[in-house]
Amino acid sequence: MELFVADEVKEGLITLSPDESHHIARVLRMQVGDSIALTDGKGTLGEGTIALVSNKKVDVEIFSTTIQPKNEPTIHLYVSPTRTTERTEWMIEKATELGCTTICLLICHRTARKNINLDRYEKIATAAAKQSHNCYFPEIKLITNTEEAFQSALGVKFIATCFGEDRLPPSAWPITSGEYSLFIGPEGDFTAEETEAAITYGCIPVSLGNLRLRTETAAIAGISHLRLKSF
């Protein structure tokens, strides 16, 4: 069943937004009676059928609603925006598909691009969630103070870095919790001062292997490792 978004998902007749209506009617050319699923991005899944398709709107009759299990573990990604917009967009798409709860775009000392379009990134995350049938949309934030981020991050905190003798290899990450915060730095890595601050606030320095990864690759590798090792 195709998954679409509505502000509120409940039993009964629901009129979809102009964008969702256009996608259903003009792009997918779905018809009255077709099965459809709706989510509010907060865990609710509604199942029903299309009741009306017109040039201006689509109505859906929802017959049942359920609360979907939350994505486990809870992962908060703190990551520097990449130099090119395309790579950041790809990273947000994949992090959403992997079930991140929060994606925090972290402005570090060496961050090359600081002009952030949160509205566009939220649309990319919504599209990725729909494609992967993820009923929990990530919260996307912009954070400009790294020290505050290190201090306020939730769960077990990891900072992935290319430097330092005390970094834990992937096989030694302490993955025993239900909630993690993962910090991924910019091209050129975190500065020594940023890494020291992270450790002061309880972040565990970790390695993602012996190859130097691009920011977006490191983010997806770290998220995947946390998710797969938690099962």
C-alpha cells in the first residue's frame, strides 16, 4: 500500500493536502476504491480507501488506525553539513530511511557550508519516510554551538573521529542502550578542542574503521552500525 501524509490521521473521511492530492491524482493516477495508507509522521498509521479523486482534492476514507512501534534504538545524529548540498540531502534521506529520531545539522569550526535550508531538508526527510514506510519522521534541527550539543545530547554519546589513540573500534562500541547520540564532524574532522570538549561532556571517541570516510558516508556507516548491532 502506498503511504501518504496527513496532518491528523483518524477514522473517517480525510481530505489530503493539495500536494498529496496532486501526487495521487496526477502522478500515480490512483482511482476511487484504491487502498491507501496515511501517517501523521508521529507514529499513527491509518488504512483505508480513496473515496474521491478530483482536479482539486483527494478524499480518503480511513477504516482503522494503529500506533506503530517506535524505531529502535533511538538515534540522534549530530552531523556537520557537507560542502555540497547534494551530499547533505542524500545523507538526510538515508538517515531517515534508517530510522533516525533526530538529525541535528551541527555547525563546527571546520564546517565548509553554513547556509542551511531546513524547509527543504524536512521535505526530503518526509519523502524518504514515506518511501520506506517509516511512520516516525525525524526532527531536523540546526545547532551552532558544539559545546552545548555535546552537553545536552541524550543517551550514550559517541564522537567519531580520525585521530586519537583511545578511539574504540566498531567491534568495541558499548551498544547496550536504547538511545544513542552520534557525532560526525566536517571534512577535516573535529578540531582537537572540539574533541576534548566532547569527551569532557561524556562522549566516547570511536573509530569507523581504518579508511577515511566522507562525512555523509561516516554518518550512514555509524547509524547502520548502531541499528544492526542493537538487534
